[in-house]
Amino acid sequence: MNMETQLDPMKDDLPLMANTSYMLVKHYVLDLDVDFKSKVIEGSIVLFLETGSKYRQTSIAGKECCQSQFDETCKMRVSEPCHVPVINVSTCLSKTEYSDFAVSGKEEEATSDENSNHSNSEQASGISSSKDCSDTENHGNKDFLLVLDCCDLSVLKVEEVDVAAVSGTEKFTRSAKLTGASKELENLRNLIVHELVTLPADHWKEQLHYFTHCSQAPGCGELLFSTGTWSLEIRKSGIRTPADFPHAIRIWYKTKPEGRSVTWTADQSGRPCVYTMGSPINNRALFPCQEPPVALSTWQASVRAASGFVVLMSGENSAEPVQLREGMLSWYYYVSMPMPASTFTIAVGCWQEVKQQSFKQTAAETNTEFSLPSSQTDFRWHEEICGHVEYPCRFQNPAARLQAVIPYRVFAPWCLMESCEEYLLQLIPQCLSAAYATLGTHPFSRLDVLIVPSNFSSLGMASPHIIFLSQSVLPGGSHLCGTRLCHEIAHAWFGLAIGARDWTEEWISEGFATFLEDIFWARAQQQLSHDEIKGQQELKALLRWRRLRDEVQNSEEELQVLRPKKESTGELSESGASVVKYGLKAEKIFMQVHYLKGYFLLRSLARTIGEASYLASLRKFVIKFHGQLVLSQDFLSMLLEDIPQQKKAGLTVESIFQNWLDTSGIPKPLLEEGETWKDCQLVQQVSGEVTKWIQTNRRIRKSSKKKMKQDEVVFQQLLPDQLVLLLESLLEEKTLCPRILQCLERTYQLREQDAEVRHRWCELVIKHKYEPGYGDIERFLREDQAMGVYLYGELMVNEDAKQQELARKCFAAAQEHMDASSAKVVAEMLF
């Protein structure tokens, strides 16, 4: 067993192969057909490219200066073949299979208009095998290779796009002095793309117009390509430098039904659907792309699906479908804010829009006094110039800056529409207003919320303009639904508008969202007093502390470190390629260390500085860094700069790294705090109830058959988080008799509570082999797959034949549609 759990870097680390230092994708145009019969998405993607930071040409026409610099790079790097941009990627990954090897029949030569055929053997030598990668002959060839991240895709053809054939593009090239007839057309095309991708932000509509027309321009020569396990490599014969490489290319491809970026399944009403479920490999099995976060790009997409299906996507516009022919609709979305390709999200299904009953106007929409930012003076920074690359930014738009509630819609499968009307619909404007009151301008212009199928492996996922929520947040009152919604809304700022420059620093997104979830939720429940809010937050801190303590005891130390790459966090190889440490480890998906330690760090900083100054610093951080990628130190140094000396209490960026981010286990400063939450009134109330239950349990066990009517115990009503703590405390009792369990369930109506409470109830049922509760476990494993994985382990550990049978039965029923990582982890527990 132990051998199995050791980390295998080939299996556990996720490679980011794209050579972004040499070329960057600035814009993607997707044109796709979704076919539910074959479970395939097929079509084309056009990439508009610019040369990367390592390779900035001084002028589009004069190339000499950059050729020599590029050659130097190659010479310098021969000794460490992994970094050579022109070398085949299999040097980095021993397991690269060139199985989908493809050879184009025709390729346009740079020097003449004749087409020459390239034979297979010639192609094979062009992209060498790994063993001779440092040989000198290989460098004699030195064609530039564009490397894209790609996996589980069938690439059919790659071609150069003739953007010069598009009418209107000539205005982009008037100023150019082009020389030499043979190179002229290539230079002209690349110049058009360069001018197009660098248009100023206020020309974004015109830019989109030309992207659309250029993406539909004819091909002008096929390019050579080959696919490895993790990458797609493209070259043009005789082209040695990124500057000469075509800047607009079209890739024709189709996904594979088993591809790991999307999941084909059925919704809760039994209708087919497909969606990006936040796979550890992100979107590379949906379209060839550049995965490293530095590759910020915009995108637009036309997606066709049969009538009856609704296409939702991360896009600024609410798409209106266009009928193409009988039974076929087309949906078009775009974004104008550059973001990592990994944040692109799509969901196609028979979703129904859940609309507000017109007579029920929600509180947040009628109650406007609450929606202005808590202190307007903090918002003067808006007048500063933004620090990001140019795009039409909402922080610079006066109307957007005053919008407390952005336009929103809710979609769900038909059978869950009523559940959404109950709480979710009213909660969205309240949570959006609360977020605005805390952080100011919403970075995105609209929001769709979709209740995704039951095989979704977490409670929520945020992407630009769209949030996926698990059906598990709907039943049992507004608490779980509201807190989770707040968490996902917080990701609009932390995780999307501000991203981690190195993906191993997940805490920047998850720690902030967890911390802000509490702040937003307190504001969204407008009727609460300061003490009630503080009580709720202390109780939540205690629950999170208990979870962190359990997780630290039961997980590998390597996975508990928030900055696994320490000082080298954010460093890339020469080509821009890198590795996400443990990015493919199945267990990691179910760990919450990044959420919890990140949250406790931010909470401790807030307590040191005082909440008001802390939130002012957060707003300042958002204004300074939105639209950019950050490392931990960017936030920490800015925060420490703002703290008056007497409050610093020895805090430095180094001490925070040392205590919180670079070590496994529970951070030292937190160990001292663990006791303080027990004094909180909500926690003490739970302790009182726990004592009553334990005494009642003892009495019942003593009195055996005698009736206990004479001294009926009165139990108090508890909040959902209090119920979680109550059940966790009772889980520490060695024996609870069946009558107590029955009584517990009836007293608090546990079957009607939210998923967090029902999860603890299921744990009690398993621990005490309480058979009347086995139906609850079965229901939980079916309907709450986002949280159920842990229960499979509990059912097996008890070594009780009935429980193991129950686990296998539930897994057999759910397995086919289960999320791949969940299924892998569960199968290891069961077999």
C-alpha cells in the first residue's frame, strides 16, 4: 500500500508544455459543433499570436537582430536539451507517444509558389526522436517549433490563415515598408495580426469584428505537426524564428469521448449534457491552448448544438441563439478581458432559466442604501491608471463602478427549478451587493449561475461570467447555499481578476475566497448584530480548525505546503514551460489545506491590523493588481507597507513564508489560538447540548426497557454550523444507543438539513451501525457526490459486511458517471 502512495513526478505533476517565452496566443476563435450521439466536440480553432517576451523583435521588417539572439539561445542550451525551444518535447517527458503522428500532404514553401510534398521520413527527421536531441545535425535544421498544451485530442489539420485576404485589413499595413517579394506576403500577414492584436482598448468592437473575419479567411498552406501525450507541436519548413512563424493559424480537430476536460453525462432530469468540470488538466482536452497562466488571452466562440439545448459559456454577452437550419442552433460568446485559457468554461444541456416571479421583488433590489461601498473614500484609487495590459476595464468605467448588483440569470435542469426559486434566486443579489460593499467594482459585467449535474465533484466552481453550483447546496435552508455562493463570487476578484502567477500558489485564490466568504455572508444577512456576526465567524473558525487538524494528521506532508516550490515559485524554464507540482494527484482534489491555511493566515493578519484597515488594504490591492498575475509576496509586501510600525509585531514577508507558507503541518501561530474559540457563546451552547445528549444516552442504557417519559429533556434549536459541531462532538463518543440516534434525527430533523449536517449524520450512522439510517447514506452517496467520497472509506474501515456491501452497491450505481478523480480514489478504497 505504501509504495502506491509515494509521489511519482511523472504521474503526479502536471506538465505545462507551451513555449510561451517565444510565442504568446493573444486571442482564440473557436468554431465548434457539439454532437451528443458520438460524444464529440468537433471544429476548428484559430490562434492569433505575438512573439513572446524572450523574443521581442525590434521591427517587423528588419529581422537580422533577432535571428542571432535566437541562435545564441540554442547554442547556449545544447547541453541541457530540455530547454531548447526547437527541440522535441519528448526530452522532457519520457512517456511522450507520437501516436497521433500526422503529416500534411502539402506545405507552401517560403521561396516559391510551388507545392512540394514532404515524405514521411523527411517529417520524422524534422521532429527528431528524443535520443538524438542534442546532436548537432538537429540544430542544423533548427525549424522553430510552436508547442501548445494539448491532450486527448485528434488533430486533423493545421494551416496558416491568409488574413491579408480579408477586406479592410489593408488599413493595418499602410505604414509598413516591406521589401523582398518572396517574404512580402508572410510579413504582410504577420504585420496585420500584430496591428490587430495591439489595437487600443477603445477599439475592442472593431478588433472583435476583424478577429471574426480573419478567422474565416481561407487557409494558405498546411503546417507540419505532431502530437505527444501532453502537447501539439507545429512547425513550418524553413522557418527558424518566432517572428517569421505564421501569426494566425487554424487547427482542425475533434475531442475524444474519454477526454478529461469535459464530462458527458445526464442531468438530474435524465437529459444528456456536457460541461467542463474543472479537471486537473484544465482545458487542454477541449482545445489546443497555452496553459501557463502568463499566457493571458481573449476568446470568442461560436458553438452549434441541436435545438432544445442551451449553450452557456464564460462570455461577456448573454448569447441569443440563431437558428441555422431545422433543428440546429448557434450560440456566440466573447470576452474582451485577457485571462488564462484554463478559466474558459462551457456547459451544454437542456437547462431551463429560473426566473423571478414578478411580484416577489428581492430585498437587495429594493434596498439600495446597503449597496454603496462602506467607505467611499477608499475608492478614489480608481482614478489611477490600471496596471494591466490594455482592455476595456470596468474599473475605469463610471457606470460599472456604481453597479452593486450586476445582471444575473439562474439555470437548472427542469426538475430542480423549484428548489432554485426557494433560496438561490433571492440570495444572488444579496451576495453580489455584499461583495460590492466589501471590495467595490465587480470585475465582470454579468453572471450566470448553473446547477450542474450530480457527478460534479465539488460544491462550486467560478469562471469568468459563470458559476457552477452543486445541487448539494440547494436543500436544507439558505445557509450552505449562501456561504457557497459568497465563496464563488469572491473568486471573481481573487482567482479570476487577480490570478496566481504560479499555479502551485492556490492559496492566493482559495484562502482569499474562504476568508471573504465570511465577510460577504455577514453583510448579506442584513439583520444581524455585530455580536451575532462575530459569534458565527468564531464558530466557523473552530469548525475549520478541526478540519485542518484532521487533514494534517491524515495526509502526506508534501501536500500540506502552500508554497511547495519555495524560492523558485514563479520561475519558468527558458521556453516558458514548467510543471504544476502534484497537479495530477487524485487525492489533492479532496484536500482543503490550501483553503484552510490560507484562510487562517488572512484571518490572523486581519486581527493584527484591525478589520477595517485590513479590508481597505484588500481594496487597494484589488485596484492595483486586477487584470494581473501575482505571487504571495506581492500581496504580503503591499499589506506590510500599510501597517504602522507599532502594529507589525515582528511581521515580515520572510516570517510569514516561514510560519505559514513554506512548511507542512499546522502553522505555529495558529496552535496558540486553537483554545480561544471555546469561549464563544454559540460554541458554549453546543457544549451544553452535547452534555444533555450524553447524559440521556447513559440513562437510556441504564434503564434499558423502562419508559423515560417522566423527565422529558428539552433541547434548544441550533444553527446549521452548530449542528455540525454537535454531531462532530457526538462522533467522539464511543457508544450511542439506537434510541438516541433515532431521537437525534427527530429532534433536529436531520434528514431535512443541509449537506454538511447530513454528512455528519451519515458518519454517526456508520460508526454505530445504525441500520435505519442506511437509506440516508445511500441517498447521500447518490445525490451529494461533491461530498460523499470520504463516506466510502468510512463504510470500508468498519469491516462490517453490510456496510461494505452498501459501499459497493452505491459505487456500482454511481461509477459510470462519476468524476474521474473521485472514482479513482473510491476504487482504491473499495478494492
